[in-house]
Amino acid sequence: MSLLDKINKGREYRKIELNIDEEKSYNVRGYATTFNEPYTLWDDGDIRLDEQVDPHAFDGCDMRDVIMQYDHEGRVYARTSNNTLTLTPDAHGLEVNAYLGGTEIGKALYEEIKGGYTSKMSFGFKVGADEIKEEEKDGKTIYTRTIKSFSKLFDVSAVSIPANDGTEISARSLVDGEIAKLVTERSQKAERAKAIEELKTKIEKILKTEVKK
């Protein structure tokens, strides 16, 4: 299944800063996300999408068997079910810690990360609940999305390309979806207003007819 197919099935992806754990051999770590710290996902000059994560977003999230891969496919380098991958919510955010010393390919990936050849990670998830607020500022429409809960974490992945195309695609689909919803709402309001005016006209005609009688 391609990354785009996964996104179309409701998964979203965000970039993680990846660091070597100097205290533990073959360990890498980073924060998948931080809490209550808005970040911009999308900005085309006219529309901007910001996102933030609620501190309780991981309460009840399914993290029973999250895996670590490369570019979200292929071999498994670490996983939560054998404790080589840990995902720990704390006061700052969700900390990701992966031990890559269990396999030769894991050790090779660690050396790539240590040498700076691979420097980013990405994680895949599904949102359980969110809310989006809209505001106009300096002629720009700004949407702020707050993720209230995650329903599932699928994987964390070392990525070969620093820019996460999955994030951009996810952000674009969110913006397009919100715009479509607003257009529908405004269209429905216009249709209701038109129907009310038509009803008023009909009532006025009936009343005038009654008066003539």
C-alpha cells in the first residue's frame, strides 16, 4: 500500500526531529509531537492551517503494536510489542525512543542516523476527534485545528527526504475539506433564507386574498 493510499484511508503523517541518544548505544529519540504548541502545516498566502495537540490527546489511544520502519514500508527496525520502541506521553509531548541494536539492519540504520545521512523521522496516526476554528486576519483566512484525541498510532519511520510530503497532502485535504464544509454551510444558509422569503411572499399573497374576500 502506497503512502497516498494510506492517507486516503484516514492516516496522517507528521515530521519528527530525530536525535541520537548519547547515553545509550544504538538508541535514537525525538518528540512525535508537543502539546499546546501551535505549528503551521499549510500556508499558500491566502489560507493558513495551524495545528496543535491537546495534552490529553493520547488518553485511550491504541499504541499496542506500533512499528518503526524506513519510509513507512518494508522491514521492521523496532516495535512496541517487544519493547524496542517506546512511546511515552509526558508534560512536553509524546517522546519516541527506539533501540536499533537488535538486528544488523537496525545497527546499519543507526550508523546512517549517527553519520547524518538520515536525520528525520515521521509518524503515522489516525485522529479520533478534533475541532477547527476559523478567523480572518490581515486579509488571510486562518484555520486552527486542535487534535483532541488520537485513536491509533500506526508507525514511526526514518525518512530519506526531510520534507514530509505526507504532511502536506494531509494538510491540503484538511483545508479543502474545511473550505468545502464552509461553502456547503453558507449555501444552505442562502437556500434557507431564500425559502423563508418565498414562504413570506406566499403568506402575504394569501393574506391579501383573504382581505379581498
